Amino acid sequence: MGVILHSYLFLVGLALGSFFNVVGLRVPVKRSIVSPRSSCPTCERELSPLELIPVLSYVIQRGKCKGCSSKISPIYAAIEFVTACLFTITPFLVGWSKELLISYGLISLLVIVFVSDVSYMLIPDKILLFFTAYFIVARVIVPMDPWFSPVIGAATGFLLLLIIAVISKGGMGGGDIKLFAVLGLVFGFQEILLVFFFSTLCGSIIGITALLIGKAKRKQQIPFGPSIALGAIITYFYAEPILDWYFSFLS
């Protein structure tokens, strides 16, 4: 029964990962997420159902369009696969409880933000407003202790990045600032600071790596959304053992 259930979660994750790709690619450019159907960005040929099977279609077609043979970005299949993996392992990490409302909502937000920011260096307000409403309702169902921690967390996340944006004179985008406010609803006051720490750590590693391999130049802006997504995932699933490990050195 467990194998069947987790296989089902994996398939659901694949399907949602494909949908999140569509949301992340279309909402920033104000296109409908319902129509028209997906098409090749090069030849604009409408894709058949067999070409829209998450991950599998990419593998069968060897990463190329069946019509014009142009290369398909591997990021689409990677997003589908990673989303499926996260949906599958989450119950193991947080248990079968109401907390899954928070977990799956967070994963969905972060995946969409990743796609959107990598593609356009933009995190749309529509996405953030939707998930703000979602997490407000979710936090009523799954409250934190104390109950006002999400409110303080949202204010802290917003103000922290706003101050950095002012000091750096635009070094932090408005979408990143608002995203941290939404994440504050999930993490509360204490853990939003940990999200910030891991986000900046991941951002530094990504930035240095991009410079070393020639994918970025000095003073070139790179999207911070993917780093925030990584920092949030690390904090959500591993904050407790990380903090326990850290405080063990202080005792």
C-alpha cells in the first residue's frame, strides 16, 4: 500500500511540475495558463498529448522538438522530476498530518518562483498574492506557536530585504522582498532569519560558480529567487537538526 501511495504522489508531482512550468513561464508575460495549448517556442507547432508526458517525452525525444529538431531546455524536465521527488519524500520528513498543507503549498510556490525568476528575473505579484491568501488560510488550519509568529515573520522578512535593497541601492528586487514576506507566513520569526542565511549562502555559491565557469560577469545581476527557493527548502526540512548541531558547539 505504501509503494502504491508514494508512486501516486510521484505521478501527481510530475503532473504538477509540468503545470508549474506553465505557470512560471506564462504568468510573468501575462498569458493565460489555460490556453493556447503548449507549443514549441522555435517552430510554434502545437504539441501533441504524447509530447506532453512529463520527463518521459523529453527522454524519448532526446531533448529535441519532433517538428524542427530544435533543442528543448532540460530545465522543464528537471523541474518536473524535482517536484515529483519533493512531493514523494515530504510525507517521510513531516509525517502524514495537516502540516502537508503547508509543505505542498511551499513546494508549489518555490517551484513556480524558480521557473519564473530563472526565465525572466521576475516574481509576479499575482503568484505572491495567491500564495499569501493560501498560507493565511493554511496557518488558521495549521497554527504556529505562538499564533502571531507568522505575522511577525512576514514583517521581518519584508523589512529585512527592504533594508538590504535600500542600502545596496537596488541590489535586491521587489519580487524578492515580497517573496520573503510570504515566506514569513510559513516560517515565522525565528526560521525566516535562517531562510535568509541559507538563501544568501546559496546565492554566494551560485554566483561564485557562475563567475568561475564563465556563465556570469562581475556586477552582472543574477536571479536571487532560485537561491531563496533552496534556502527555504533547506530550512523547512532541516532547520531543527541544523540548529541542534550548531547549539551543540555552544554548550
